[in-house]
Amino acid sequence: MIIYDSVSSHSRSQNFPKDLPKSAAATHIGFFLAWAVLRGLTSAQHGAGLAGLEARAVNPAEYFRSLRRDKLTDEDFIFRGNRFAMAYYNREEWQVPHPGDVYYTDDYQRVFAEQGLGVYEVTDDWAHFDLIAQRMDEVYRNHLAGEPLDDLQRAVLRKAGDATARSVPAFASHDTPDHERGILRDLAGVGVDVDNLGQLLASAIPYPEAVPVFLDWAEHLEERVEPESQRDLLRSLGFLLQRPEEKRQTYPVLIRHVRDNKFDGFTLHNVAFTASLAVTDADFDDVARILENPDTATYMTGFLSPFIRDSGRPEAPQLLMDALTVRSNTSDAATALADLEITEAIPLIEDARLQWDPKNSKEVLRILAEALYRLRRTLYAREHAQAFGALTEQDLTSALRNPKHPDETGYAAHFLAELGATDALPALEELPKHPDTWVRKDINNSIKKLQRQRAKNERRT
């Protein structure tokens, strides 16, 4: 979420006059929002407020205060409004001002200083609103004309810390393909004004209005786009549709392209990742069909591991164990197998570890080692249950003090916490630091869990 301003950041400031009500800290925010509502730059949530503002039946900042909100955010605006707000309002976000740049807070201060008023002394009424609105209209006209520098380009470059934004050429390309021009026309029709898709990809601005356009083009890809360009366009759409709020909408059309396997490996990888973000909407048979194709399985199984894990289907463990042999899937599949407590996978994960270079694959090896630890912990409990019955507090405390191997202290701590054995806390707290991160994490989590249980018990008594 992009936060442009908040009432509290002003009302709690040392510069805020103590003799003024806190509502005075909302006036400049309310003026900006009211202006944006009247200019058609706000999101649907402000549709109900338009009539009252147009009739001037409610004062500008009064409208903002009526929302009972502290913050002005990107959720208040459509893409076009966010693009302007990011350029004009959000000075602190980018931190690299350029000569000639103008900002709302500076304009607000200047306009009302000419009236002999401080920033927080402006009365919430339409006469004062009209003074600053005239200046905002002027800035917005310049903004639409692209002067002095495209604001989205400036915002992206400033976020990267580039102080030479003016020397960088615009994003627009003279050789934009016809199909991309068509998409850009459709985007402009819903208020998303960009010069090319790369510009939108680089943007930090949300673009929910664009999602139906992208989905429409993805759905009609074959009939609108020449075959040699379909792959690249679908790759771009895959990236553009990765935002979390679009997952459920994008899944059906993207998964169709993955299932049909019309694209090469790298493109399939990108689209598969996007589709898998919402794969909880699929059924297991659909996923299984995708994984029947070796090329598709290579790129999909790792991403699909959480879905396979949660499916409850008897085929799930075998799918995950098969995935261990594909390097791109190994760590995801191992974690899912540990979640499912499939101890039969232990030798397979051990074999998979041997395929990775210890010098260049430390993170993958760490994930595999943690999965092995968790599976061996499960096996430890099962074998004890078969030989001696269920683990008891006495068994675990003994193992804690006299472990047969280093990891047994982690196992014992974990199951003592499961039993709620608060009497074991002193022994746990005295344990030396274990050399392995995942065992330390298990012990520390167990101690915290038991400490919470002890505090709860003490409150009861």
C-alpha cells in the first residue's frame, strides 16, 4: 500500500499548533481528495460522495473526515489518479527533488501564505478550496501534457535512487508491436495511461482496472496476436497478473495455456508460477494432468507443492517424491513432504542433497537439511511409540539430558512443548546453543510455547 499522507503524522508533529483541534490536520488532505473526486480520479469507494461534493452540500475536508480514516492511500484512486498523486503529492517517498518540480504540500503552503494563513490555519470551506483547486488544475494540465518529465518514469527512477532522472530517455518505443498498441488503447480506455507494458511492469502503482483488459487479451491470444509474438506477450501478461488481488481471476485462463503446453520452457515457467499462485481454485485431477507432461512438470511441481500437500489425495506423496529428482523443485517438494510427515522420503531427500554443490547451494541445502530434521523427528516419535508406547514427559526429559545424538535434544524439546510440559522449562533454558539453525529454532519455539503455557497456568491460579 502506498500511503500519501496521514492525519496523525501532522497532529502528532511538534509543528502542529497546540491550540488547534486535530481536525485541522486533515484539511489539506481533505482538499486533495475532494479535488480528485470532482475530477474523476478516485476509486469506486468514493462514488457515493461525488453528488454531495458537486452540490457543495458538504465541505471538502468534512467529506474526508466523514470517512473516519487517518490515511490517504493508493486505494483512494484509480491508476490515473495514483499516477498524479505519486508525482505531485508523494514527495517524501522518492526523496530526489529536481529543479522545476512542484509538489502539493509546497503549493498549499505558498497559496495560503499569500492569504496570511499557516498550513493548519486554513478553514475547511469552498472558498479556500477554490484557491488551491485552481493551482491543482494548472499542475494537472501540465501533468497530462507530460511536463516537465513523465511522472511515472520519475517515480520509478527515484525509487531506485537515481538523481539523474532527467537524462534518461522515456520508456516509449517507436517500434511497439500492433498487438501491444491494441492493449495500450484498451488500457487507456479504463484510465491506465502508459506508453508500453514495460512501463507498467516497472510501476509501484496498483492497477486493478487493467486486470480485465489483460485477461481479455490472454483469453483471445490466438486470434488477436501473431503466432511468433504470442509467447512474449503471454510472458508479459504472466508477470502483470501476479499481483495477489488478481490471483483468483487470472488462474483459469493462465492454467489453460500451461495445460495446453504451447510455449517454451522459460515462458512456461513464468506463466506456471503465476497460475500456481491461485491453484487452490483447481481440482487435483487438473493438476495431475498438467504434471503428466514432463516439460510442464519440470516447471510446475515445485510451485504446486503447497496445493498437492493440502489436497488430501493419496497420489500426493508420490507426486512430491517424484518432484525431488527435478532440481528446480527439490526444496519445495522436500518442505511439502516434511509438512505431510512422509518419512519414506528421507532416503530420497538424502540422495537429492548429494546433487547440490555445498559452496554454491547453501540455501537449498539448508532447506533440505531442515526437512530431513523434521522427518527424522516424526520418525523418532513413531519408532518410540512402536517400541515403548507414546512419548512421555519422563522419556523426553531423559532424552534431553542424555541425547543419543545431537538432534535428539531438538526432538525432545519439540515434543515436550506438544505435551505442555512446563516443568521441563528449566532444563530447556539451560541447553547449550545447538550448532544447527533449524534445531535451535525448534528448541527456541518450544521454550516460547511452554513459557506462554506457564504464564497462562499462573493466571488461572
